[in-house]
Amino acid sequence: MLSVCFTSCATGGKTQGISAEAQRRFDYYYAEAVKSKLAGRYDDSFELYKHCLDINPDAAEALYNLGLYYLGMDDSARCASHLSRAVALEPDNIYYKEALASFYLRNRNDVQAVPVLEDMVRCNPTRSDVLAQLVNMYMNREQYREAISALDRIETLEGKNLSISMEKFRLYRELKEDGKAFAELESLARENPNDLAYRVLIGDQYLLLQQPDKALAVYEEVRKKEPGNQALRMSMLDYYKQTGQDSLYQTQLDAILYGKETDERARVMLMRNYIVDQENAHADSTLVLAVFDRIFDAVPETVDMLTLYASYLQMKHINGQLEPALERILKLEPDNQVALYQLVQLAVHANDYPKVADICTRAIMHYPEQLPYYFYLGFSYYQLERQDKALDVFRKGVRQIKPDTDHGIVADMYSIMGDLYYSNGLKDSAFIAYDSCLVYNPENVGCLNNYAYYLSLEKKDLDKAEEMSHRTIVAEPGNKTYIDTYAWILFIKGKYAEAKLYMDRVLVGDIGKDEEVSGGVLEHAGDIYAQCGDMEGALKYWKMAQEKGGDVSRLLKKKIQMKKYIEE
């Protein structure tokens, strides 16, 4: 797409047809218009340009600048009128033409854009960018000869290259002129006599056109000059496949896949195509795995082939072999980002937190700015109950936060930091961390629940705690932990009857076997029932809490003995 110069391209000069006094006034107001535009006072500039046209309606520079304003205002009629008049008045001004062409292109008006673009090229034949625009427009309008003409002019400027020759080949094919099409490729091959890949390309085109005899003639010509040509070996594979010569196809396939002289990029590409063929044929994965094994036995392992192998294992969910494959990649390329991250994901999925810690430690050595590795490392230490190390990693991690960092990961880090701070008795730091979490993700329900619960334990900001807790049960209405928190906050606020309604939702089902209902939750239930006057129910749940154990209070035994709620 053409670019338009949006600054003034003319400074106003002696204009024919107006008096010297009028010219003086025009020059003054035009200069003021330019100054206003440069200062960002666009409304003033717009009015000043209009005043310039009142003084001299044929001032091309004022017409041009007003045309640009109308372009920005989507006033197509005035934009076209002003820019086309500017071009007519000063046909040699390239900026005016470029602005008019851009306007037509923006409005997809090819009919009017083409003459302007062609005129631009006549003024400056070296504008290959304009010629490329013309090629696209001619092709869109199926004016193939005109497109070829434009390509010829680009070729004159830039010399022959594969891209231009192939485009001309395709266009001649559209015109049913195969002779001229192949002549283009022959000309390209003659310009590059030492690169027989261009000759192979000609054979490939014959093969694509279902003319295998002509293709073979070209291939044989190349074989005589350069028997080991890599492009030829790949093309002969396609030739054998198209002509149904299965045994020769398999022999050629084996020679390329397992040959030490094969270019590795070609080997990987061929293996990728082989996988696609096997998938389309719904073949057993053991066939593909056997080919991989044979390749690794025949030639040294490479990162590219191992990466393809790992991708196939992942696609087929063969996780038992995936991890060793990724480690083989890292043996060759220790900082391979994809392999490192996949290994982390596998270890996390397997809940193998020592392994998560090991991989993330290695990854941070190579990518100290990558926040996800800090998150998973800190999380693994958290799961391994190494709280001090987890907190230290998270502190280092949050120093890597950047504007484009994933907010979800940042929020999760701050949420866990809040839990760690609170468990270490650093309550103010915990609440600051929770606030930071909610800045990055206001709907982080884990943070909302824990923040609300710890506020209730501190008996502070209870209205805020109630509001946050309520958001968690709206988000996850079946989560008994969140409902328990909400019920407990209502209890702390003295709303005993309402607290009981929510606690009864937690106690639905076989709570004795429900792992979601902890000893601490059962103790809460007893406390709520006691304050609602149901001491029989309270004792029932307190005793169940005592049996279950875990996160119960030190006063539970005393509550049962005294048969009453005791506030901590």
C-alpha cells in the first residue's frame, strides 16, 4: 500500500492569475495554515486552507492539504474533488498523485487508481513498489497481460528472481500459453547455470501438469550433471509416487530418510510429509515410530528431527516416550525454550513437584526474565512445603513483571504470596499481596476467598470480606469451601440465621465421607448451630469435627465439654 506524505508538500509560491496583493495575502495565510497544522491546531489550519482557496481557487497546494483533511474526515466526494484538481493543476507533483492513488485504493476504486499509478511510474520508472501494487490490481481484475507487463518492468529494475518468474509462469498458464510459461522458467535456469535446482523446478512443473515423461527428461538431464542433487532426489520421490512405481518410491524414500548425505532440512520435511500421509491413511503409530527409530540409528540426532519426534509423541499422547525425547533435545540444545516448557507442563500434570523444581531452575538459568518459570518453581516449593524458598522465588518473580506479562500468572503468584505471608504471621504483607492479586485479576476466586476469610479471622473490614466472599459463591455456587467462608463471615457479623442457611448447603450429602468438608468446616457448623440455639446439632458437628481432626481450633474439646460456643 502506498504511503502518503501528510505534511505540506508545497510552500506556496507565485501563482498565475492573481494580483501581487492577492499573492501576498495568500502566502501569509498559507504559512499560517502550515504553522497551525504543525502545532496540532487542525481546526484552525483547516479554516486557513479554506481561506487560501477563497483567495486563489486554483492553488494546488491548498487543494492538496484540504484533500488530506477531507480524507481524514471520510468526506470522499470533497477529497476526490480536491486531490484530483491538485493533480490536474500540477501533474508533475508526485505527492499529489500518491495521495490521490491512496484515496482510490482506500475506496477500492481500481478503475481510477490504475491510471494514476501508471502515471506515477511514467514519472518515476524506478518505483517498483508502485509496480507491485499494479501487479496485484491487474491480477485481481484478471488483466493478466497487463500484470505480466508490470512484472517485466520490475524484473528490469531488480533482475530475474524465482518469485517474479513463478508469478509470470502462473499468469501465462492462466492465459493458456504454456510455451511462454515454460520459457520464463528456462530463462531463469539459464541465468543460474550453476544451480541445477532451477532445472529441477522445470521438471516439477511438468510433473504437476501430469506430464511425467517431460518431467523425467529434465530430471535425467540433471542426474547426468549432478547425481546427488538434493532437489532432484526429492522430486524423483514424487515422480515415482505419481507414476505408481511403488518399489522405486520406497527405495528412494529410504535413501533420503536414512542417508547420511541427505540435507537435514529435506529429511525433516520428508518425515513431516510421511507423518501426514500416515495420518490420512489412519495407519498405526508404531509404523511412524519405527521410522523415527531407524532415522536415529542411521544418522546423528538433530534438534529439528527430535522436535518433530516430540511433536508426534505429543499428538499421539505417548507421554511415556515424550519426556525422554525432550531431554534429548535439551542435551543438544540446553536452552531450547519449547522443550523446557513442555517438560515443565508434563511434570506439573504428573504432580511431580521435585521434577518441576529441577526443570524450572534450569530454565531460569537460560531465561531469567520468563515469569512462568518463577511461578511454577515457587508453586512446586509451595506444594513441597518449603515455604521460605517459595516466597523467595515469588519475590524474584514479581520483579520480572512487564506490561505485556500474563495477568493471570501474576495474580496467581500474588495470591499464593498472600497465603505464605499470612501463614508466616506477616498479615499486613499478606493483605497487600492479595490487593495486588486483585489488581491483576479482580475475579481470582481463590484470592477472594482466602482474603475474605483471613479478614474475618482478624475481624476487620467485614463488609469488604462479605462482598468478596459473596463473589466467590456466585462464581462457583457448588464450592463448599467458598460457601463455608461466606457462612462464617455472616456468623462473625452476627447474622446467625443467614449463616445457618448457607452452612446447611455445605452439609448436604454424606458429610462423614465428603473430603470437601474438613474438620474446621464441621467446627464452624457447630458454632453456627450453637449460636442459633440448636445445641444438639452443635454437639453433633463438633464431635464429628473432633473425629475428623485437621484444622480444628484448640477450643473444640472445651466447647464439647461445656456444651456451648466459646469465642477465641
